[in-house]
Amino acid sequence: MKTKSLFKHLQSTTLACALGLSLGLTLLPSQSAQAQTASAVRGLPDFADLAEANGPSVVNIRTLAKVSSRAGGGNLEGMDEEMQEFFRRFFGDRMPGGPRGNTPPRNNAPQEEREVPRGVGSGFILSADGFIMTNAHVVEGADEVIVTLTDKRELKAKIIGADKRTDVAVIKIEATGLPAVKIGDPNRVRVGEWVMAIGSPFGLDNSVTAGIVSAKARETGDFLPFIQTDVAINPGNSGGPLLNLRGEVIGINSQIYSRSGGFQGISFAIPIDEAVRVSDQLRATGRVVRGRIGVQIGEVTKEVAESIGLPKPAGALVRSVEADAPAAKGGVEAGDIITKFDGKTIERSTDLPRIVGGTKPGTKSTVTVFRRGQNRDLAVTVAEIPAETPVKKASAPAEPPKPTGAGQAVGLAVAELTDAQKKELKLKGGVRVTAAQEAAARAGLREGDVIVAVANTEINTVAEFDAALSKADRSKPINVLFRRGEMAQFALIRAR
């Protein structure tokens, strides 16, 4: 009897649910959640129209290089083009397990030059008259560049200019009426939004992949804060566009993080606003002009910030200042923390080269530095960045310095700098470390370092060093600003 009653109850409950659904009555919580999920599924983006509209603006790029017919050994000849592009990107011309470059011929027979595939990549059309943007590494070392359009036309391209620092290049084909891309604003990009890539992974032209933005302003280089995505990017995608759902290019797919050579869920794109600034200069002059002030910098750690009284670990630590450079003429010193440039806040050290690099040479700018507990505004005139030159090293001392016992409590012995050493190091004063043991050694100091400040007090002589060290609170880490060669950095000595 009880069993029959239960059965009838279940029947009535089922009927009520069915009636409720047919009459549009309120759904149960579980049913409501299912409906919401179904709605979310129906709301997923459809990339078909996006791919159809932008596919014709994306091109395949092949590069050729002239090599000797007898070249061999450690080169990339005989490998698929897309894998050549990958190995060249991550290993240069050196094959894993092989020597760098080509093996010399074994005899003096005349060698014939021939063109072989060097790499494969992607690009996108900037203007209807044939200007195309791609990565600098795609066309680097190429003797000939071949562009294939979606209508299967193959055209030779001229390299207008390439900038290795940002990995941006502009090439030109002789054609008109081409479908150009729309340029978007990467500053409006939000983490988690949908994006799409078009390119030629492994030589498969006009392949479309999609994903989301994983992070913004990802620091992997001096001049670029990359857009990180989980869009599938593989060898051959380099130089292709990253698009938002409005069909606007917001980046150039440039790099992947991979331990195997294939996609692993982490891809990086160059923000298109940075790329356009570079491409405008390449199209105008064939090269990129950047500003410089002549400093070498490092990160400001939390411990250093607390030790010197900086409110937070931000800014760029000036490790060295080039002689006669704009920074030196403006009064910037090694050990300064640059917190602003022309009113723009320097949150991370990598912000400084980007901001200075984007400043036109000849511009008079204000540099705000934090020095010994105070902010100072210094005027500098930005110069043009030159070709890289080797850093000059400090010479060895002319005579053995006399050690002192003032710093033995922390394992330090120091001596006066000679006039010759001051001139060589371009310092007004300081003391040279003749021995570093125990706490000083653990802090990273070593013989030959030149201490210029102790506990925020400038040091010119051994006597000043003794006085500053005696006054320092040894219950806390003692900050020591020192020079090693031409590089300045902080050490935190823990006396206890």
C-alpha cells in the first residue's frame, strides 16, 4: 500500500513539472542553471564572418637565401621551411648538436651559389598599395622574399626596413587595390576577451585559431610590453595578425613559449600601436630613431626600497652613467632611483627605456630621481641611441691600498681611492674594498668594489666610511651603494 502511494506521488510530481514547463511557470534552480548555461553557449562568438572578412588581408611569406652548393654540416638545408623558421628563431643558424654556420668546403673547387628556402612566416596588408607588416625575424638574412596572396598570386617583395629591437619589419609588393586590415587600439584590450589569429602555421596558408587574452603588458623585452594569449601559435604564424571581435588588428603574433617546439598555450603578440609607430619610421626613413639618456639600470627590490626610504619598490635603479651622456650632463648619478620621466611614472625598470626610446632626440626632458631620501628634478636633453659599444672596465689599482679595521665587524676592509682610480672610475670619492668576508661577503660585496654610500650617507674617504658605518643601526640591514666596474648596485649587509 505504501509502495503504491509513493508511486502515485511520483506520477503527480512528474505531471506537475511537465505542466509547469508547458505553462511557462518558474523553473527549478537546477533547470534555471541549465537554461543559463545553454544561453551562454548560444552566446559564444562565431569567428566565421571575422575569418572571411580578414583572411584576404593576410599573406604567406617565404624567404630564400643564397648558399654554396657544397655547404653542409651545421646548416638548416634540407629541413622543411616551417621548421627552419622555428630553429632560426630559437637557435639562430646553429642546429642542435651541430656547429654554427656552414662547414667549409673540403677542397678548393669553385662553388656554385643557389637559392634555398630559408624560412616561412606570415604578414598582413597595411595599405592597398602593397605595404605589408611582419616580424623582423621572418625576413632577417633573406636574399629574396616571396609573398603569396589568398588569390594564389606570388609576388617578390622588397624589404623597406626591419627593427630587431621590436621585431617589426615592413616589406612592399608591387600591387594595387589590396584589402588592408583595420588597426585597433590595444589599450582597450581586456584580459579574458576573445581574439583570433590568422597565419601560416607549418606552411598551412590562412589558418585560423582563436582563444582569449591571458595577460597584458607582459614584459619579455626592453621596448615592448607583449599581449599574452592562449591562441594556438606555431612556426609559420610569426608576423600574422591578432584580431579582436570587431575585426581590428591589435597585435602581431611574434613569439611562443615552448619546450617542445610546438604550441603549449602561451603565445605573445606585439601591441599594434607600438608596431605602427615603428612601421611609420621604417616607411619614412628605413630605420627607427630612438632616444637615449646614457644610463644602465636595474630593478628596485622591496628590500632596497625599504632600506633607502623609498615608499614602494618602483622606478629604475641607475647602475651606471655614461660619461658626457645626457644623464651625466643633467646630474644623474649612479645609485639614483629614476621615478618619473617627463611626468610619466616609472613603475618598473623596463618602463624607462620604452619611454625614453619613444622620445624624439633633442627633446628637453625632466627626470625625477630619488636620492638619499629626497626627490629631485633634473633636466636632460635626450640624445639619439647609437650603435652598441663595449662597456669600459675599471683598471686595477696602481698600488696596494692600506686596509682599515673600521668595517671588520661586518667583514669589510677598505682603503682610499687614488686620484688615478677616481679619474678612471669617474668618481669624486669613495673607498675601495680590499677584503670582504662574513656578512659583507654574504651580501655580495667582494674585493675591488668601490663603496660610495653607507646607510644613505655619501662616502668620499675612509674616515667618512668609518663614521657612517658606526652610526648605522645594525639591528636592521645596512644598505651599501657600491660600484663594480661601471655598474652601481645596492648590497644589504645584515650584521646579525
